Amino acid sequence: MGQRVAYVEAPSGIAGDMLLGALVDLGLPVAVLEDVATRLGVDGLSVRAERVDRNGLSAVQVDVLLDGRRVGAARHAHDHDHDHDHDHDHDHDHGHEHAHDHGDEPHEDRHHVHAHEHGDVPHHHLADVRRLLERLGPLDTPPLHRAWAAFEALAVAEARVHGVTPDDVAFHEVGAADAVLDIAGACIGLAHLGVERVVVGPLPWGRGTVRCAHGLMPNPAPATVHLLTGLPTVPSSATFEQVTPTGAALVRALAAGHEVPAGFVPEGVGLGAGRHPGQGLPNVVRVTIGTAPEATAREHVWQLETNVDDIAGALAAHALDQVREAGALDAWSTPVTMKKGRPGLVLCALADAATRAAVEDVLLRETGSLGVRAFPVERRILARHHVRVATPYGEVRVKVRSDTAGPEGMPELDDCRRLAEEAGVAMRLVLQAAQAAYDASR
């Protein structure tokens, strides 16, 4: 049994529209993206895809349109009337509100984020973005859950840059909708192509400066740097913005690893084009979809820890529950002896890049601790699936894991406990019956 994997390579950088282009090149129907635009309910919002040439490579370029015009171009004249944007020598509207000293056009990244509102320009905040996403379906579905995680990461990064809360970060009224189209479209598109796991190679770290509302800033831009925290990068000599905030947010939300899985078998390749002509390398994102043995899947995650010696056990248990609800992959506590011989606890959690910040915030909030330690770890994930077996007490789910020694099943304890209570028998009897039924079915 194999796992469908998308390997994303971005040596020239990544933006939301570039990833969409690569997915369309892989066979994603443009109608899927048009459906997303329609369901967002923004008048005049649509999608256009066309084949272009980038340094001799054929790629697909995707544009988000408003009333038939590219969104960046449509807002360009309006945005220059306000202090919060800066002059560009092209028709591109950048989501980080900065221009480039080199006269270079960055990747398309139209979401137009602000730390607060300016003048009479309408804005959407994070709660409004959530409502836009909910027009596409429940946020607990995997594609929309990942899209929401990307927006949360984007808002947290902007908030840290500007010294405000994530809820205070504001999106331009149109920019919120087309950012949702970029981010949700990419997540929905990957699911449409059957991708179960995304692996993203190292991202380039450019040179030069960008001009922001507060003056010149290093390239990559401040919020992008926050989003790149914990992700592998490589030095680049390029002086245009290669990794946009939307691109970095998508990587944080999607990436479950950064290396090609062992045994990966490529099946299809797609190229998505950016608008900048590039500086040497073709300005494209390459996405290769294929299969990999599930038993060898590995991913890089964060282990988060904080020491506490002044909270009751019930509060520690509540903190771990809240950490899991915030998206932690696992959470636990370990008793320790702290300074001055005090008994204490180390509260630990595993989180991926997309949920790391939220898990850290919960740990700090629920424990009153003054800090959280974080270090990267790699975990190997065995393939697993559920089967149902019949017992004299009722049906029991069995979790089956696969490794090099073959499949191995373990009855779900919650099912066994429930059936034991209903039948008035010892739980071990239900467990034994379920194990015997699974073993007999192999």
C-alpha cells in the first residue's frame, strides 16, 4: 500500500499563485478553482490560467481576476492614493505592502495585509477570513483545516512584526477573498489530486532590501522570516522577493517533511510560473506527485516543553487537553525534581510547523510559565488503517499498523470498554475476543 505524496521544489521561491499553476499543470481542472471563486460570493471574482514560457520551460500561470482584470492591477491605482502602500514600477500589488529597491517585480502575492486599518479603506480581520473559508465548507475537513492553519500562521507572523494581536491584523476587503482563493484553492486542489502528504524542499533566502511602511527592511520581509522559522532554507543571490508571505504560510500549513521519501515513485510533474522574470533560474515552482511506501514516511515536527512547579494536577491535565485541542500531535507530562528540591512537571507537546505557535500560546496561557523550549525532532510514521471485526459482544474497530514485519492489529480500547459495560462483562474478555477475531481474519 502506497501513500500519494506531492514533492514541492521551489529553488526560485514560492507564492500561492505559483503553487496553483503547478497543480493545474498536473491536471487540476480550472473549474475546481472557479468553483472556489463562486462559493466565496465576491462579485466579479474569477480565475484565469494560461501557459507561459519561463527560460525555455513551459509552465502554467494562474491569475485571480476581479471584473476581468488581474487583482493586483485592478487595485493598483486605488492603492497609491493611500499612505500604507508604496510606488511600484509595475501593476503588482504586494501583500506585504512594500516595493523593491531593485525595481524587481516579486512573485504574485495579492493578499494585502495590514496591522491596523488606514483611512476609509475597508478591511477584513481574521474572523472575517474564517467566515469566508466557511463558505467553502466545514473547517474540520482536511483541506479547509490546512487553509485555516495557513491564515492563522500568517496572522500570527504579522502580529509579531507589528506588536499587535493576530485578531488585530487586517486584510484588504478584496485581498482577503483572493488570498482565500490562493490558499484554499491550493489545499483543495491537492486533495482533488489525491495527495495525502506534502513534502517541501528547502526555500531560498534572498538578498537585498524591501521598502516597507517603516522604511527599508531586509529581504526576506519581516513577516516572511517569522513564517520561515523552523523550515530549511538555502542562501540565494537573488535580490527580488522569492518567498512571499502567502507562499511561506502555505508551506507551514502543508509541509509534513522536507526530503524526498525513500522509495518515492514519481508519476506526474507540474510547473507553476511566477511573474518575475527570475535572475538565472527559471521562476517556477515544480510539484512532482507520486507514491511512497507508507511504512517509511518520516516528518519533521517540533517538541515543545515547559517546566512548572506551582499548578495542581487537575490544572496540568486541563492544560494538556487544551494543547491537544490547539492542534498538538501528542501531549504528555513527566514528573521532575526542580530547583530547591521542589517536585514539578515538564509539560511536553509535539506540534507541526503550522500549529507550533498556537500550541506554545496555550502552554504559556494555561500554565503561567515564563517560557517554552522548542527543538526540532523527526518522527517515523507507520502506515495505519482501521478494520472492523465481529465479536459475541458486538463490533470492534481494530487499528492495523504496517511495518517491515507485516501488519499488526490492536483493538480500540474505547470500543472494548463500551461493549464490556453494555454486556456487563470484564473488559479483558471483549479485548481477547476482538484480538482473536482479527487474528482469524488475516
